[in-house]
Amino acid sequence: MKTADRILAAAEQLFAERGYEATSLGEIADQVGIRPQAIYNHFDSKWQLYEAVLERLLGPFLRFLDDALATPPSAARGADSLAAEISFHAANPNLARLVQHAALAGGSQLKLLIERWYRPFFQRALLLAPESNAIVKADPALLPWLVTGMHGLVLGYATLAPLHAELLGIDPFSEQAIARQSQFLRELLRVLDGAQS
Amino acid sequence: MKTADRILAAAEQLFAERGYEATSLGEIADQVGIRPQAIYNHFDSKWQLYEAVLERLLGPFLRFLDDALATPPSAARGADSLAAEISFHAANPNLARLVQHAALAGGSQLKLLIERWYRPFFQRALLLAPESNAIVKADPALLPWLVTGMHGLVLGYATLAPLHAELLGIDPFSEQAIARQSQFLRELLRVLDGAQS
């Protein structure tokens, strides 16, 4: 792996574990096995490195949502895109952790996350929500609570994984557990969408 | 307020914002307006202060779950206890933030949280899940994913609040927003429970 990629991987891991503020360039350099000064051959600052880490995680995610929106709307599309989102988070659990740290810390991290990525992401998520959803049908004013609720449910799978692993004796990142989570979400969407039929 | 209570309130706020490791006794003392040494008149260590903060938040929560379990099981009890849980978290948003920080940090914080509080809490939560739930009926093996999913949804309301507030232009801790969240959860449980009727 190139040095820049090794720096990005180490930074992603440390930012996900401790958050932006609690991570130093010295610790990142230690993980990579280079001198702290050598990071500046690749990134101008800790902040620019943080931006690059988010871009590497969220860029592919937004492109995936664009692809999902390119197919015609249907309940199946909603279920498929949510299942694909779960697989995406399962393969990149640090994404949810970085988002959660930014939400807890607030300030410029949260601002960057929202302006560059999350606003377009939520606009797409609202478009992907099926109109036939039983909760929205019961009261259209509940749509924001449905979307934020599903968002918490999906992110919580990664950010609360160590707690749930210990409580239930299940490794949430095993292949079988991820298959079950996809099945659970399909079942949940089926029930939410099937209440009309 | 007594000095010990003011120390607990300041510690809770800082632990919830930054996590245990990133918070120093000096910062807590600054918030209270006392010398750092004066904290030791009330607490033996930063760790004992952390335990006291968790006890103050989670003790009443476990007693509330005990009361909920004292009434006979029914779908209404499930809905009532979840709505009460939302009100509890809305009044004490730092609880969800502390749990989320512990899950992200792992180690002794997570261990303390699980052994002292979360294991009995999850045992009660599993008992409160109604047997008629459509997802569990479809496949009983999905029960752990239902419980952890609802847990992520409930906690995410507090831990992701600054992100959702910015994206949706809604203050999640306004009286109206909390009423909507209760309505959303009642609606969700109704759909999950009503699919059999």
C-alpha cells in the first residue's frame, strides 16, 4: 500500500475510535511507522486529512445512492437500497462511528459532514422512502421521524456493536449476523409497506 | 445545589460531550468553580465519579423498567413502556450519549456499563417485547435484531440529535418533536403488532 493510503487507513481507524479532537498526528504516524513530519508530505493538516478520510468513505456511498435512485421507485427498491446500505456499513463500520463522533462533538466536524455529504444524502433518502409506508399514510407529518428513526437503527448497528455483541453473545460483523440484519430490515420494510395490502 | 451534586452535573455534561478519557478532573472543577483538589472531598477518583454519574442516570431507569414489568404483559404495555422510555431519554439525553461513548471507546467503561446496568436492562427489554410482534412471528431468530434495532433507534434520537436538527430544521428536544417521536413509536409498534389481526 502507498504511504498516503496507509496514513488514511490509520487516521480512519483512530478518528473512528476516539474522535477527531482526541487523535493526534503523532499517533497516526506511530501506527504507520513514519515520523509525524512525514505526514505533511501527503496532507497539509490534520483537518485536511480528516476531510480526505470522510471523502474516501462517503464518496462511494453517495455514488451508490445515486445508482439506487436511477431505478424506478418501488417498495422493492426501498428494501434493496436499505439492504445494500447495511452491507455497505457492515463493510465500512468506521463510517457510522465517524458520523456518530461528529454528531456528539458538534462544531466544525459536524458542519463539514452535513454540508458536503449529509444534506445530499438525506435528500436522496427522503426520495427513496416509499409513499405506501404505513406510518406516513397514518400521518404524513411523521416522515422526518421515520427517516431519522431508520437512520438511528442503521447507524446503531455499527456504533453500538460492541455493546450488543457482549449482551447477546453474537458477533454483529459475522457474515451470518449481517445476513440476519438484512433479513430483519427486509421484514421490517415488508411489514411497514404491507399494512395497506 | 450541594457541591457534590454540582460536581455530578458538570461531570455528566462533560463525559456526555467528550467521553470519559477526554475529560479531566481539572475541567470538571473549572465548570463547578472549585479547585481540582476539592473534588476529592466528595469522590475518591475520576473513575468513582464516572460510576456515580452512571448510577444517578441509570438507577431511576432500571426502577422504571421494574415498574413497567409489574403490570401484566400486553401490546399496550409494550407501547406504553417504549413511549415512557422516550420521555425518559428526552428528559435525560446525556444517558444515551454516555452509553454511545462507552460503546465506541470499549474497555473498562463498556464493561462497567454492561455488568452493572445493561445486562439486567436487556433482560427486562426482552421480556417486554410482545409475543405477537410480526417480525418475531415471521422468524423467531430475528428477536435479537429487533431488540438491538429498536435500541439503536431509541438511543439515536438523542445521540444523532444535532445532525438531525440541522438536516430537518427541527429541534428534536422541543415538546412538539418529542410528542411526534412518541407518536411515531406507537405507530411503529401498532404496525408491527397489528400485522397479525
